[in-house]
Amino acid sequence: QVQLAESGGGLVQAGGSLRLSCVASGRTLSSYAVGWFRQAPGKEREVVAGIATLSWSGGGRFYADSVKGRFTISRDNAKNTVYLQMNSLKPEDTAIYYCAVRAGRLVDAVSSYDYWGQGTQVTVSS
């Protein structure tokens, strides 16, 4: 079983940056596809970005259209951590951000992920 812990959220002004971290324990994170998701009040959880394992599509990435060009997902296997660098933040990015993992190929469906962290709050003020 994999335990995930997100950190790095906070309050930032529009145009600012944050870097979220997702640290895994119990298993090696490099063996899993990892997704970042977010959920705003009153809205469904949505995918933000994902990163594959090296054995599946060579560690390929995808991004939701709403964050493309502003967010970057990356891995540090030595630290068993996946990051989400968020730049040019907008008020509409305000949400609880979650990381999640699944074995196998990278997909964007929320329901396909097996293990989830508790989330970290990101608030962007205008």
C-alpha cells in the first residue's frame, strides 16, 4: 500500500507561484503513474496533470488545457516525490489539490487512481 502526503499549498496573489510536493511512503513512487487533481467548492474533482513511469511512454506527461503552459509536473525519484510547479496562478486555480497514484499506464480518469493523499489547499487572491 502507498501512503501519499501533499504539501506546499497556501495563499498567494494572482500571478504568483507555488510548488506542491507529493511524497510517498510504503512503496517506490517511480513504479506508479502519478496524477495531480483539484477540487474547488461545489465542483467535481478534476485532473490537472499526470506523469507516467519510465516504463510506460518514457515518463510522458499531460496537462489539463486550463493549466497548460503554467503548471509543470516532475519527479525526483531519489526523494520519492512528485512535484507540481504552478506559475501565473489565477483565482480560478483555487482548490484543494490532491496527488494520486495508479499502477500501469497514465490515464486522466479520476476513478482510475487507487491511492490518494489528503490534499493541500491552494488559495489565489485577486
